[in-house]
Amino acid sequence: MINFQHFQSFMAKTDATTTTAVSTDKQAPGLPDIPVDAPVLQDGYSHRPKVEKEILDLLVGRSPCVGNCISAYGMGGAGKTCITSQVIRTNIEVREKFNDGIAWIAMSQKPKIRHLQRRMHFQLLREHLPKDKHGLEGEQHLYIAQALRNSTILIVIDGRDDLSTNSHFDWQNSFADCW
């Protein structure tokens, strides 16, 4: 079962992990890049149009929600990562809505939060976090939050099992109603 709530920074609790930083989609100039960490779907991907549309409608504001977070949760292998990647990769409306950037953060069992924050900073701002801003999770968080102020961004957190990680990626202080 996949259940959706709402968002402005999409956090998906899923199981997959991936690698790399940012890809360029040459077919959509002026729109944010699709993060390379968003998995590329295999040829045999079985579309779920109803669920994909539900996510898309929540993301672009056609369906009402409370808060600014959508959560997708379910058994491992249910398709949460694939569906989320499909929606982000194929719907230009998502990229138009989140015109300041899209980030895909692949969590692990023991996430290295500071590394993930720096990776997200790079994906969204196209520059490395300055060395003098590398520090504790809270210090990096404050710097990145300031840099992203007034931005319309989409953050997908893939593989998130531990709700305590919310505060490290909460740029608008609004994930309290997320789960």
C-alpha cells in the first residue's frame, strides 16, 4: 500500500540507493536538471498511471493537501522509488513548478548527513558548499537554509527510515506534519 500526504519538498520513504550528482536534460532548457541520483527506469518498468497521477497532482497543486510534504511508504519492492523517479523524469510540470531546483537524496542505513547536505547543496545550487562552511550538521543546515531562502525546490529523500533525519533537510521548518 502506498499512501500520500502532501508537500513542497517531496520526501519518499523508499528502499533503493543510487549514485552521482546532476544530469542535464537538453530537451528542457531553462528548467532544473533531473538529478542523476533519480534512478533511470528499466525497459520493463510497469507504469502505475493512477498512482503517478496522484503524486503529480499533489506536487503541482491540483490536489489539496495539508503541509508541504508527501510521504510514500510501503513494503520494500513495492515501487516507491520507481514511481517517484517516473513522475520527476517525465512530467515537465514538476520541473516548471520547482523551477529553482530538484534534488534526489539517497539515504542509507547509517546516512552521512553532512555529506548528503553538501550533495544536495551542489544539486540545487550548482556549486560546492564552500570549505569554510563545512562543519557540523546544524551549521551546514543553517548556511544551506539561508542559500535556499525564497526558493521553490523539490527534495526527494529516498530510503528514509529514521524520522530524526527530518531536521537536517528541513529548509522551511515545516516537516513537522510530514509523517
